[in-house]
Amino acid sequence: MFFTLPDFSDISLRDYQETMQRPFFSLSKKKRLKPIEYISPDKSVRVHVSANPEYGMATIWDADLMIYLASHLNELRERGDNDLSPTIRLQPGDLLRRICWGVSGRAYERLIAALDRLQATTIKTNIRANSKTRETTFSWIDSYTHLVDEKTQRSLGMEVTLSKWFFEGVMDKRNVLAISPLYFEITSGLGKWLYRASRKHAGGNGAEGFTIGFETLHQKSGSESSLPSFKNKIIELARANNLPEINLEVIGAETPRPKLKMVMRKFLEDETGAGPKPTRALALAAKPPSPPPAPFQAPNPTAPGADFVDPSLTSNLLAQAATRLKYNDSGANADPHSPLYARAAAQTPKPRRGDRAQDILDAEVYEAIHRECPGWDLDVLMKTFDAFLSRNPNEIPRNYSKRFYGFVKKHHERNKYQLPGF
């Protein structure tokens, strides 16, 4: 009776482009009742979002549900399913796991609250207006239903009906854009919106990226923050520069009218101008070279099966790379003749040995995790983390220990209530 959403590793995430660069969602977790009123600089696009007094406006975190359901529909369309419907039946646990919300009782309550806001928020826009229609009014979902067995009254899952406007938009493959699986790990509301806007604006602009003034960016976000506060938050995000796939740079930060430059990291050139550099630390060759390695040279990262290293990597990162390669929890041992392994070994005295979290993580990070996130088997979590990285080689972190630390903290935050004593 019910389909199960595809496994996280089998689905390519897609976002609906029209909602990525304009203010359709509240950026705050606090209940927002103030409407969003947006008119593009050329007056051609209008968006009005109004909240229900009881539930408040749908938030950027609620949009996680819409992104994943859009991805699911796109996947079915790509597979040739011609009988798609805006009504989707699913098991809540499957959805919650795949958007990284956890599966605790509180996560389920959060899901219901999100669905209430998505159904109660009203949007008016002239996007996709044509000769027959000037403006469309809709909610993100038309309805959702809890299904139960008539005899036993046991839950059979949920049925969610998407709005016609959203469903028709997603069904046009020109309207959906690939996003990083790490999007769901962005914790800041403004950060989530900025990633979506940057992905939309900079995705097709190559190494030149996209530059936009802070005033225009403020209008597009729909943020309730004042412009000075908004500027400071954007500058902080640009300094951290840890959004997936996107490189941020503030131009003229000390001037009255600073601008933000967004570039997809895959288009950035390395220091030698040799071409695009990898978006993260490394990529592994499908087969190691049979002869002993020649002196290391920066290879072409587009060549099939090429081993390469980001020239900007520090020796600390190379040490971690060698450790993770040689002592991989998945059991895939690195070839000592690999250029990556050779360079890492040459630049570091002795990488840590062992295949357990205590052997691999920086000592201070290991202690911090045990202090702040007690009760978890870090070896098990590390296998889960490494499995995710192996499926997403372009997202391998620059600092493995710190990235794993963040992963465990989010896991603990979502699932700590399942531990004894909470």
C-alpha cells in the first residue's frame, strides 16, 4: 500500500529553483506572524507570504520536507514513472531519517508542527504567471492525513498532498537544481537560505561566480533582522566559509555598500592556474598505478581514476588523509604506491595507527566528544560517518576530527533522548 522513500545513498537531492532565491520561508525558529512582502527590483516578480495566527509561518527548516519530497518525485520521474501524483504516502520514520531529524518522539512532534505550518502558510505570487493567470494563491501542502488500520487502529503511516503549484513546478525538470546532501546539516536559518540562494545564483556562472549587494540580498531573504544586523551575520558566514560547495567572499567589507561574491568551489582555480581544484580534500583512484610513483606532480582532476591532492592542504590534513586511507573502517586499504599516500607519508613523521575512533581523532576532540556527547559508541558512529563520506567524495572535510565532532554533536542533539537517563 505504501512506497518507501529511496535510500539516502540512492537519491540525488533536488530543490525547486523558484523558491531558492526569493523569500518564501521564515528564517527564524521563533513564531513569525509578520507577512513577507517581496517585489523584485524590476517589479516583475511579486511574492507575498502570510502566516496563520495559530501555527505561524513555515520556516526554512520546514522546507527540508519539501526538498526531500521534491527529490523523491524527481527520482521517480527520472526512472520513467508516468503515473505520478501530488499525493504521497509514506512512513514518517523513513522521511525523518532521510532529512537528518532523527526518529525520536520529539522529532515526530516536530514533523507534525512543520506539516501544520506548511499547510497553513499562504503564498501569493505571480511566478509562472501567463496569459491566463496573473497570480496564484496556494499553501505548500493541501493536506496531510494519518492513516490507521480500521480493525486494529494501528498506524499505517501518512498521506501528504502537495499543492498543485509546487507539484507542477517540480515535475518540470528545468525547474529543479541539484543540492548537496550536507545541506541538511546546516544549522543556521540564514545559512540554509544563503546556501540555497548561492547555489541558484552561482551554479551556472563558472569561476566568475555571482556578486550581489547586501541590500538586495537582504530583500531577497525576507529576514526580519535590520540591515546592519543582517550584514554582520552574512560577514560571519563568509568568514567561516563552511557552507557546502559554496565559497563566499565579502567585497568591500569596510565600505558603506559591501557586496557578497559566491562561487562554486569546483570552479575555483588552484594557485598555479592549472584548472579547477577539487571541492574538498581528495579523490581516490579506482585502480592504483602499477609502477612505483614518480615525483609528485599536480595531476588533472578531471582525468578518470586520477589521484590528486588539493595543493593548499596542510601537512596536518595530509597526515589525517594518510591515516584515514590506510586504516579505513570500511576495510578498503590504501595502496602505499598511491601519490596521495606517498605525499602524506613524506610530509608527516608517523600518522596515528589503529582503526578505532580513539586512535584516529585528535585527542582534544575525542575528549570533548566524550564530555559533551556521552553514551555513544564512537566506533559505530565513525563507520556511519565514513560510509556517508565514501558516497560523497566531493564533501570529504578539510579537518576530519572537527567534522566528525560536528556530526556527533548533531547526532547527540537529535537522538539523546533515546539514551538511558534522558
